[in-house]
Amino acid sequence: MAIRPVLKMGDPILLQVASPVVEFDTPELRSLLIDMHDTMESLQGAGLAAPQIGVSLQVVVFGVGRNPRYPQAEEVPYTILINPQLDPVDDIMEDGWEGCLSVPGMRGLVPRHKRLRYRGFDPMGAPIDRTVSDFHARVVQHEVDHLLGVLYPMRIRDLRNFGFNETLFPGQQLVDD
């Protein structure tokens, strides 16, 4: 439908807690989901949250196929997740480099739960319940943070591990997640 502009860090909408979706399978929700998918695909992102395009609703889309940007990462199935809830499976945390469409041109080393269970709903209101690990778990946590008004730089423990892509990774072609 439409590729929408992505809000950048500093926009107050990105700092708000998003509202839950109360009606499923509506024309408005379908339109939003198409726009989110098209926007994410056009920017080669791993995921996108509705607040990133100025819609303060608890909706995320994510998915990564085999991609040279993520050569060591497992594939993550394309998922539409509405009103998500995250529950860590254990206390094991793992640091990993993250970027974001709302923080363009930068990367940071972010601690995330290695394994988690996520629950929520698909666009029709059917429940989703998955237990995942590693890169899949990282992507979900990153996107759901957007629904809580949290951007990944807020989770970085040591700001020496935060900077511009071309400085941190010279000669590598990186795009934002």
C-alpha cells in the first residue's frame, strides 16, 4: 500500500507506551499491517513496530530469511504479533550488536534474554504462543521494546560499545534493522 516514513530517535511518539489493539481483522488494521510490511521490506529491516511509523498501537512485524546482512543468524519466520507479552525462559543473557531504523547508521552492543516465550495474537485475533532463542529472541525483544517506549541505546550497558556503523565496522556494508 504505502511506504511510510520511519520516526527517528528523539520523536516523542517513540517514547510512549503503545495502546493495545482492541479490534482485530478491521480494514484499518489490515491497512496498517500492509504499510508496516512494505516499509520494513523497503528498508531491508528485520522488524518494525507500529510506533516507528507514528501509530501508537501494540503491533510488531518481524522476519528474516537467509540474508547476507545476518550470515550467522538463523531464519526468523515472518510474524505479525499483536498485543505481545514476553516471558524469559531463564536468566541467561547474551550481548549482541543491534541497529534500528529509528537510530539510523548506528550500532550498539545490547544485552538480551537468550531464550524467551512470547504470546500475543495474529491479525484475526488467533493466539500465538512460541518459545524461541538466540537471534529470533533478540529480534522479538527489540521490536516489543518499541511498544514500551524503549529504544535499544537505552539498554546499552557501556556506551563505548555504541557508535556509527562505519567507525565500529570499517569496510562493512551494514543497514539498519
